Amino acid sequence: MEYLAFLVISPIAASVLLLTISTAWSYREVAAGRSLLYYLVLITCLLGGNIAELLAQTPSGTLFWAKIDHIYFSLIPVAWISFAFQYAGLSQHVGYRRIRFAFIIPVV
């Protein structure tokens, strides 16, 4: 276990993320709140994937979780840009279709 510090601290980070998600849940009707929720869920999934990657017993398991993490690495910046535009009130310049298209590109 070379990454023992990460494995010790990551449950604390996951707890803080889940607390933040539960707090932001009440703002899910607002566009910026929804974007923030998507972002926080993606960050939580990335953290879970990193933990699973480190705890995998076989090299193929480690490789599987590393590949899954690439999806989250690709989507997190798009979710953050979406939240930033929504929060700043610039969403009329971006539009829902462009944001949705921006999510498709990193996944492909």
C-alpha cells in the first residue's frame, strides 16, 4: 500500500462531498444548483473510482478502474464550465444544446 495516506484521507473527503451534495440538493430547481450537483457527483464518482483502483487486487482490476476514471476526468471540466456559466448568468450565451454537445465530445 504505497498510497496509504490517500486511502486514509479519502473517506473524509467523500463525507464532505456527500454533505455538500445533500446541502446543494435543495437548490436543484435552479439551473446553477443542478450544474453544481452534476459537478459534485462527478467528483464523488472520480474519488470512488480512485479508491477502487487502489484497492483492486489484480492488475486487470486496477486497469479497469483506471479506464473508468478517464470518463470522469473528461466530464469534470465540462461540468465545471457549465456551472460557471450558469452561476455567472452567462448561460444564454452557451445554451443547453451546446453544453450537452460539450459532454458528448469528451466521452467519445
